[in-house]
Amino acid sequence: MSTAGPFGSAGDWSVPGAAQRSGLLDLLGVAAVLLDADGRIVLWSPQAEELFGYTAQEALGEFAGRLLVHEQHLDLVIRLFTEVMGTGRSWAGAFPVRHKDGSTRLVEFRNMRLLDDRGDFYALGIATDEAVLRQVERDVALSTRLVSQSPIGLAVLDTDLRYLAVNPALERINGVPAEAHIGRSVREVLPFLEVDAIEAALRQVLASGRPLVDEYTVGRTPADPDHDHAWSVSYYRLEDPGGRVLGVAGLLVDVTDRHRAATEAARARRRLAMIAEGSARIGTTLEVDRTARELADVAVPELADVAAVDILDSVLADRRPTTPGDRHAVFRALAVKAAYPTEAVRAADPPGHFASYGPDRLVTQCVRTGRPVLVPHVDERDLSRIARDPEAAALLARAGIHTYLTTPLIARGEVLGALGLTRARNPLPFDEDDLTLAGELADRAAVCIDNARLYQSLRNTAVTLQRSLLPDRPPQQPGLEIATRYQPAETTSEVGGDWFDVIPLLQDKTALVVGDVMGSGINAATAMGRLRTATSTLADLDIPPTEVLHHIDKITTGLEQYATCAYVVYDPHRAECHIAVAGHLPPVLIRTGKPPELLDLPTGVPLGVGGVPFEATTFSLCPGDQLVLYTDGLVETRHHAIDERLDLLLHLLGIPDPTLEDTCDRLLDALRDPDDHDDVAVLIARPRP
């Protein structure tokens, strides 16, 4: 029996060296069988052996009907074969076939007539297992429906990253029809997106085979060119069953709503963080200018590119607030802060400068109405209403200012000034959330600024009262050179309790007094004034220092106050001093040619305790010697031991100065700190030859 046919000898048709390919036909296991005009098998593929169980040697030359068909179906098969060979019309359908093992299998057939070059007819049968075919059909139908009807965008790209297919959802998402995708790259179809990052991710998946899942990207497409959208994108490498790389598939889900919700949540967290930061950083001192700078520092760069804080001149001057009928508003600039070098800073008023803004200016309207002003998109007309003059408006335009917000600084019902914010590099316009946040920060700063302003007013009053109660210039006594200093505390209202006095007595004597009323503020200053007056009056009686302190002790007890005091009477004719101390730090004695020393004196109890006698001490004070009296504010700090500070005082006094005035200044410079919370009085006396 010949196994030859019109297509050559039966056997293996594979070409040596050809690439091994696999795909849908291999998945289906499609078998090919060729019959001659008599119905004998002349060609038998390896897949036919797998499908029917017979080897090529067993099948070739046999009548196909007798080999594969049950007896009851043989007539039908012969009739169908005759019809195909006679008419040339193909036949397709499922037919029960007898397997070599005796079982019956339902096989899907496609039969057709073939004609060779000699004019002979053959019948080609293509067959596959009907169950496998139906499974593949279901999978294909499901995939097709899922792809076409899914709201998830899907794209298939080849190994050159050119579109092979897109589904309708991706057409809608991209705003580009399917035919405009095919054969083109992502860069050509969607140039608005971050194409470099997308293509890099696709190449990574193609090279590694590892999928990228749930990668986020944000951008705009022709479907909605005016708004940003967010997508979750996943990429998978496509391979055939044999492992050959076909390309890459991309799944794209629009997560704009989720992205916006996450963005809003993040903004809310940032707002809360800014408010918390503002609470911690704004108002760390009772200084108006520093509080304004702290407000600007918090606002930039998180909220604005440039921030300016301006306060009404009438507020700083403690005048009656400007009435709504006034046309202009006069501001003093307190702070300007920029996130980067920009001409917008030159358009703002420099800190410390005063500027008048007309009634048409937005900042004037803000402080007049007590309401914020928001301009999401600034145009040329808006710039002229933001800037103080045309030159400043031009600077704002060149800086690229595109959005503006100003909110009033209101404390205790009074408008103090305004916080002005602008953006240039930040592309987002100010919105209502920004307005709310700016208002929160401004309210916090306004209270702190008002507290600082009120404190400064009270402190100025106390300092003025204090200085008015101290001698303007100590009298120069015969044979005695004197230098004095008074310095109030810098950082708190603790002012008003320290004093010094130089009182001329009979017989060329001089009373030297330094005291410190415990407490602070106007009450302490008032008590100090009464004690100084009483001391001066008692000194005129020419009574001993112990008696003076005894009477002052009674007065202090009546005032329900406590004070310390060092009272010295210098007699130039005897070159000696008589001193009594009431709870005060020991004076320093500097004898000519010797190191400074603290006088060893009975300390005594503070004034106001009552009923405890005071003791007097006498020591010599020769020409050229120096006696240094001081209050505790000169040496006491919160961070150093008192002995350490007294040693430092002695060291400083051991360095000679040209004049006593120089010594006073050097002591204050070396021992005082801007953060000291106590005032200080110093008195230095030196007998002349």
C-alpha cells in the first residue's frame, strides 16, 4: 500500500533548523487527514495519532470509514463523503468517532475537496476534540466580551511598543478612536502624558517578564484636556504557550475620584499639620516684628510662594482705629518671606517701611471690611489693585503672580493688619480651603501680635515710670566719682523693682543706695518710688545706716512688699564707709593694686520681714579704691550657679577701664543676656585723691 500522496511522502514535514512555533492550533491539537477518491487514508498527521489513537503505519491505506466510524454511522459517512467529493461543497460538524481504545469521542470536523495538478480529487479532513474546541470558544467569547464591555481600559502593544489593539473603554479614556491607536506608539497617541516613564515601565516588563501592578500616573488626555485624571495602570508581558514573547498588555483603571479623595485627605492632613506648626512656631516671644516673621515663615512655602505681613500704623501708634469712612489705609510692613528669589519681593513693602494704600486696593478693602479677599486667577486689572503702585504691579507681573489671597489680622474684635499671600511657581490657584487655612494662621498670629503690642505698651509704661522715679544724673559729690546704670528686662514685663540713689549728706558725706523691690511691673515700680523717697528723707536725718533700714523695713511691711537694699554712707574726711545690708548681695571692693573682693558682711533679712535688727560694718575706702553696688539682675541667671556668676563679676572687675562709665557698660555687655528676665541697677563709686 503506497503512502505517497500529492504533497509528497507521508512523514515528518518539519524543516530542520526552523523555529519551533506554537499557538492556538497547538492548543486545539488540530489533526489533518487526507483521503483519496476511494476514501483511503493517504496522509495522517501526528495530531491525528493523538486524537484517534492510531499510528501513521496503522492508518495509512485504510478506509477511513471502516477505521474510525461505528457500523451504524457508516452509511451516513459514505453519503457525506460522496457529496463532498461530488459537489466540492465543504461539510462541517461534530461527529462521533471510534477511538483505537474502543471508546467513542465527539470530534469537530471540517471536510473539503482538494484538486491536485493531475486532476485527481482528494478529501481533506481537519478535526479536533469537540470538548476542547467548545472550551476554547467559551474562553474566547468570554475574553472578547470582557475586553469589549469592561470599563477597564485595555491595550495590547507589540515588542516595538506600538498599539496592536485597544478596547472601547480605552478609546473613551484616551479620547482617541481605536484606529488612531493601531500601529502608533504611546508617544504619538498621548504626548501629554509622562511618556518617558510609561515607555520605560513597558520595556522593563518586556525585558524581565515581571508584571508592574497598580502603578499610579496622573495626566490629561484629549478626552478631558482641561482637568487632571489619575489612573491605576498594570502591565503584563504576553507570551504564547511556547514562551515566545508577543508583546505587552496594559490594563488601565480610572481612579480619579479615589485620587482626588486621597489628595483632599492629604491636603487636610497638611492643613492640620500647618495649624499645629503655627501654634508651636507663632508667638514664641512678646515681640510684634518677630511674631509677624514667624507667621510668614509658617505660610511659606507650604501655603504660598510669597507672604507679606503688614500692620496698620494706627494700631502700632495706639491711636483710635481708622474708621470705615477713611479713604486710605497706612500700613507698616512687618515681614516679607519668599520661597525662592523673585521680583515679587521687590513689589512688597520692605519691613519697617510705611506705605499708604488707596480705597481701591484689595488690602484696604480687607482691613476696612474685616473680610478676606480671594482672587483665584489674577489678571492685569487685579495686579493694579494688589500692588501699591504701577511699578510694583509690573514687578508682580514679571514674577508670574497668578493668584492672590489676603486675610485680616483680627484680635479682640479689632483689625490689626493683613496677611497677603501670592503664588507664581505653584500652579494651583488659591481656593476656599487655602482661605480657611490662611484665616486660621492669621487668627493665631493676630492674638499673639496683639498680646505683644499690649505687653510692649504696658512695659513702656512701667519703664517710663521706673526711669521717672530714678535720678536722671547722680549728683557729683566732693571727692567722689560716681557712675550708674539702670537696664530693664528685655523679654518680659518684669520691670520696675530695682533702683539706685546718690544722696548728699551733711559734712560732705554721701549716701549710696541700691535696692530691689521683689515683684514686677507697675506695682513694683510704684513701691520702689515710695521706698526711694522714704530712704532719701531718712538719709537727711543723718541717722546711722541701721536706723535707716529699720524705718524702711516698717514702711515696706506696710506696703505688703519685700525688698533688698544696701545702704552705704561714705565719709571723705575719714576715708571710710559705714554699710548696712538687708538681704542684698554683697558689694565688691576694689582696692588699688589688689584684686577685687566681695565684702564679708552680715547679710540681714529682706525689708518687709519686720522685727529683725540690722547690723552695720565699717571699712576704709581710700582714693583710687572702687565700691561696686548692684542688684541680683546683674549676676543671677536661670542656668548658672550664683557663685560661678560672682566669680565672673570679680574677674571682669579685675580688668581696669579708663572710666567708671566704661566699667558699667562692660559689665552690662558681659553679664547681661537678651533673654534675661530681671532688670538691673549698678552703682560704682571711686574717691578722688
